[in-house]
Amino acid sequence: MQPMANIALRAARLAAQQIVRGFDRPDLIDISTKGHNDFVTNIDREAEYIAIETLREKYPDHKFTGEESGSSTEEDLEYEWVIDPLDGTMNFTRQLPHFCVSIACLHKGKIEHGVVVDPIRQEEFVASRGQGATLNGKRIRVSSLESLDGALIATGGRDRHLHLEGETEVQRHLLESKSFARQSGSAALDLAYIATGRLDGLYLRGLGRWDMAAGVLLVTEAGGLVGDFEGGANFMKNGNIVAGSPRCFKTISSVVRKHL
């Protein structure tokens, strides 16, 4: 494993330990609202602090961007760490055991390392550019489905209610293709599941960079494709992402581009 990926995994594990402690003691969780249906807990903040300080100890001159704390500097430094300490906060607050820690390292804007840790299932997804992707140390690949017939497609994200007509058309096409929609509440795990072939594709709207950075690398290193709703590669900026195995990606991307 690459040294930077190893440090990221250590940081994610420590953050995950804090999350499990909170999950086991729901009476200690303090929930506040950041926006409409957008929640944050004291556990999010504590886990993010642990992750960032673990990374900062090794790389004090790097930039750190966390979902809860923002960026450590406005400068465009050579290296940037993008951290989502608890992706799936709503699941966490409702005692639904589907959430994760997501950490990515960017070098000059390119994602070089990505780690997603599911503390409940004890699953660790790791990828480094050009080195492939692994789950608990074993290589993983995207699914080999040739069409959407029987495919599992993840969907979700923010502000979907503002695009009801387009969303309805996409869902209609997916149903006619005999695929099955899933909405899990954790974009990072959705992407990790595509990398390991559990899901075949996804389209998600309104994500933050921290939601997708690590997962994007997992997908591409596992042989999948990633793009935005317009067919470009600006998903990290516009927050709208399509991903999947090559065949599923092309079909989903075509439908999304037409209707969304």
C-alpha cells in the first residue's frame, strides 16, 4: 500500500472508532441542522477533528478540507486532503447502520488516493492512482453486466424535488429497462459498492467534493467510468455524478443527459 494511502487509512480507522462509540451510545449524540434535511452531529465534528489531526501530524504543510470545518487555508497548495468524517449522517442519527468515513488525497487537483471505511461492517476500501482498488486487501472490480436488465442502480442526493419531471423520466426509463433503484443515504458507500460490483451504476445530484472524491477513485481504479450529468468530467465542481461499470455507465449517462 502507498504510504499516503496507509496514513489515510489510519486516519479513517481512528475516526471510525469515534463514530462507533457514538453509535453505541445514541444518548450522547447532539444533532443540529445545517440546512433543509441536512444534519450534523457532535460525532461528525469529533471524527473530523481526529482524522485531520492524524493527517496533519504527518503532513503539516498540506491543505485540509473537511465537510464540517471547511478548508484550513484559501491557498491552492500542492496537496489537499478532502474529508467526510461521517457520510450518511441521517442514517447514523436514526440508528440505521449504513454510513462511512471517506478520505481522499489530491495532488494538484487530481485524486491520488482514496479510502472509504465502513465501521459497522468493518470494510475498508482503498485505492491509489494506477494501483487498483481493494476491499480489505483484496482486489476488486466493477460488475460485468452488459445491460441495465437486472442492474442495481443507486440514486439520491440533494434537491431532487426541484427536478421532478426529469427525475420521473429517468426513473421511468430505468424501470422499463428492468433495473432496480436503490437509495442508501451514503454516496461514498454507493461509489465503493460500484467498485466492488455490488451496485452496477448510479446517478446522484448535489454532492459535495467530500462525498465523492475517494469513491470516484475507487470506481475508476476498479475499471468503472465516472462523469457528470452533461457528459463531461466536472462532477467535483457541479456536484452531479454518474458512475458505473462501462456498459451501465454509458446507458445511464445517456438517459441522464437527455432528461436532467
